[in-house]
Amino acid sequence: MVHVVVGLLQVGDEDATKAVCEALTKATATGSYSAEQFRSFSLSVESETSLLELGRLMRALYFAHILKPIPTASKP
Amino acid sequence: MTARRIRTGRWTRLELTGLLVVTMYLVSCATDAGPLAAAQRAASEEEAEFFYVLKDVERNPGHRIMADAYCQVRYGKLDAEFGLSPLIVGLLEVPESNAAEVYCRALVEAVAAGELTGSDLTDAQATTPEGLVAMGEVMRGLLVAHERLYAQQVQKPPQAQFCGCGQ
């Protein structure tokens, strides 16, 4: 999946894992993707369902990746 | 962009299930290979034709309507065999019944905008790391193009959407 992510998110090989983790975390935190969906993706290897889940995951990663970082509370 | 290949049905089966390869192998073992070879040749010729349609759009973005129509005829008639349908449903969040249509629109839009090329699609079918990178780039191109088309559609006033006259 790392290679697909390199193309999808336009990141270098060495940054792909970090980019996936950040995007996945962000997507889950913002509610655009769920742990259940990721579980479905992981379990649906080599089936038509896997394509559906792959598409959903790639969509979530892409939009989470291009989103600006969620602003944190300003320091006093 | 780097070389990439995607050939919808075949890539799906080869890359993600291997089912087609096995089936074709078994069929070729069990039956006369003539019809199968002919079918493969016909599919290959269609893909080559589509490749040149997309190359034409690269040079002449104004030809996109023709390319879109060609794409939809091609994938529309093969709706049941549109191997990427589940992927497009998940990637672009569209109903399965519209998957081929939406795929064609986004693909032609991306090519017309210079974000993807016909070669990119052809290259993305490789099962090598480079091919997988290309697949990611193709998915990105489809996403970007689809979102742009959707935004344009939303921005159009209802009358413009209906008559296309922009008034």
C-alpha cells in the first residue's frame, strides 16, 4: 500500500508511512473515516469488497492529507 | 509524472485477486484457445483505441466531449464487467449505477486538464512498485478532477445547468 500512497499523496517513499499514519489519524479524529472501516479494509483482502474499502480508504487519506492541520488551542 | 498504468478490469483482477489470470489459464487449458485469443485481441484493440482517444484529448482538450462519450460507450456496455466499479464507488463516493459514467467524466477531465495522460493509465497496470505508485497518482487525478467537476456543477446557477447558456 505504501507505493500507492506515494502516488496518491505525492510524498517520497521515506515519508509515506508517516503520511499514512498522520492522514489516517486525522481522518479518524475528524470522523471522515472510522476504525470499523479500516478493519473492514484489512479483512477484505482479495475480494470485490477490498476494492470498495480501498477506494474509501484512499479517499479518506487524500482529503485528510490535503487538509490543513487542525489548529490546536492557542497558548495563553 | 512517472510512468503509470491502469487498465480497469484487467488490473483489478490481476493485481487484487488474480482471478482472471487463473480463469483464463484454466479456460485456455480446457478449451480451444482460438476464441479466447480473439477476445483478448479485441479487448486489446479497444484499449489501444481508447489510448489514442485520450492522447487526442491531451493535445486537444476541446475534444473531451467526444472522449467522454467514447469512454461511456465502452464502459457502459461493459457495465457488469467494469472491474473498477467498487473502487470508484469508494473513491469518489458515487452510487454503483453511476460508477462508469463518473469514472469517464473524471478521467477525461483529468486528461484535458493535463493532470493525467493516456500513458499514465496504460502504465498504471503494472504490478511493480512503479505501477502501484502510478495507480496512486491515477486515483489522485480522478479525485481532484471529480471534485473540480462537482464544484463547477454546484456553482452553476440552475438555469445554466439546464440550458448550458450561462445566463
